[in-house]
Amino acid sequence: MTSFTAKMAHMLIAAIVMAGSAAANELSEHDSPYLAMHGDGPVAWHTWSAEALEKGRGMRNCNKGRLITLRR
């Protein structure tokens, strides 16, 4: 894996979704009806942002899975 590819993979893995509790997450009041319907699910969804990236980086050693989903 090239250095660029490795960096991109790390950024993407750290980004969008981190397993969490069933409590409401930041999508619960999203403008998009599709995203808002996942607001009270068992996954702690995060919209793509610098804050989500930092949160993902901080969880590298937490033994929790991360999933990325991209939808337009």
C-alpha cells in the first residue's frame, strides 16, 4: 500500500460511524429524512466532519468497529 493510500485508508476508517449505545445520535434531527430515520438506532452515526475524524483517530485502540457509508 502506498503512503498516500495508507493515509487515506486511515482517514476513511476513522471517519463516519463508530459503534455506540442505542441513545439518539447526531442524525436524529438531520434535514434529510433518510438520515434522520437512523437517529435512534444502535449505531452512533456521525456526519462527515473534522470532529468525526478526530473522534475516530482517538478510538484507534478502543477495540470498537468503524464503518463508512457514503451516500449522495
